[in-house]
Amino acid sequence: MQILFISFLIGFGVFMFASVLVSASCIQPYIETHGEHTAFAFWQMALWRDYLTARKIAKRLGSKPRFLIWFEILSVTALALFIAGVVTALIGNVA
């Protein structure tokens, strides 16, 4: 069970790192190009706030850029791996 838990946490870290890369390289410049302000970098939910701002801009323009789709996929996968890791840890402690 420990190896499975560690595997989930490593997967969570990899997918979160990838979503941060997408946010820093695509979402933030997209927001700044369209005249909006990005979230404060040390704010806990800055990635999601920037994502929502970019999504609002894309909706206003009538398009959905590919990097928004990638950010959604990477973030949801990271969240799923985190939840699976927590569930694995709880099951391992109970059993």
C-alpha cells in the first residue's frame, strides 16, 4: 500500500508541475495580452483564478484555446491522483 500511495503522490506532483508550466507559459501571457491582470503569484488559488480569467476572455472572444483544455485535463488529473492517494492511505490505515 505504501508504494501505491507514493506513486499517487508522485503522479500528483508531476501533473501539478505540468499544469503550472501551462499556466506560466500560456495562460498568463494570454491574460496580459488582452489587458487583464493576473493573480498574485503567492496567492493559494492563483492558478485557478488565472484560468477563470482566461476562460472569461476566451468566452468573450468566442473561442477556446487549446492550452485551456490542457490546463483543465492536467489539473483534474492531478486532483484525481491526490484524492486516490488519500483514499489509498485511509484504506491502508484501516485494513
